[in-house]
Amino acid sequence: MHHPWLTTAQRIQALAQAGLTYCQNDYDRERYEELMQISAQMLADYSEAPFEKVMDLFERENGYLTPKVDIRGVVFRDDKLLMVQEKIDQGWTVPGGWADVGYSPSEIVVKEVQEEAGITVVPERLLAVLDKKCHDHPPTPFYTYKIFILCQHTKGEIQTGPETMNVGFFGENELPSLSVERLTVNQAKLLFNFHRNPDQAVLLD
């Protein structure tokens, strides 16, 4: 879902972050810091998140700002999709998380599925690279790309991990309440469509 105010706030944040990275005098630094505060205030006003919390997130970022990458593992068994229930919001999603420096996308998805669902998988192919702003997620501070990778279960039995409170396989018509910040209903249906049509081309945006 496209939120014009969110795109504007994120763009202001990106410009401010770039300015703070490359500015060479205190005058410019003060102006870029003010832009960062304006961006944080916009996000706080529209999302009802505390201004201090948004600023804390922004201030942890260093260097030229680029999109964050969220990598998700897609595992099917008997036409059912592997899902985990997140402790943070009690919603369900396919296992995954932020990409870590030093790991390839395939290594990330193997690690995340192991940590969140307890099983070992082998990545098979890329299904989709989605721009989060093009989908019906709730507003979030950071501009994000979501990568979905089809994986084959090779060994192990499903079990919860440190960040998950439940794990299971679900059919398309029996989806639990989703963690919509991580996975929307339309995206879940998209994954089932890939399962039914294995030759479908990779989806972008």
C-alpha cells in the first residue's frame, strides 16, 4: 500500500543521512540534523510512534542510506506452507529476517529457517523481490526490499526458536492471523500460486 507521506519522510531521511555522511562543516551538519528531525517527526505524527523511538532508530544508521533487505524462506510440505508465530506481535509469517553483513542471501535463508523453525533447508530458487511500499504492509520507518526464496526441507523436525512461539504448516484456506508487517495475505497467496505454478517467472516489485 503506497503512503505518499511515508515515501516523503523516508526520502528526507535518506537525504539527511547522506548529507550527514558527506558534509564538511558545522553549518551543513546542523541543517541535515534538522532534516532528520523533520523526517522523524513526520513518521511519529502519522504512525503514532514516539518521536524519541523513531529518532533512536535513525541515529543508529551510519553512512549512505540504502534499502534494508528482508529475506524469507518459503517451504512447502503436502501443499501446506511453513509458518512461524512471532513473539514480538503474535502474528504468523514465513521464517526470515534482516540480511546480515557477511552472509549471502542463500546463507541467510538457511540460517533464519533453522533459527525460527528448527529445520535444515536447501535454497532452490528465487521467487520474488518485492518493494515493501508496493504492498499492503503497515507504515514502517525504513525503506525495505523483501526477498522470498523457495527452499527444500532436508532434515530435522519443526520446533520453535528464540524469536518464535509456535510453528506449523498451513493450507491456503487455513491461514492463521498474519504478522502483516512481515507477510500480507496477498503475499501468502502469491507463494501458494508459485507452488502451483513452479515455472512462474520471478516477480519484481
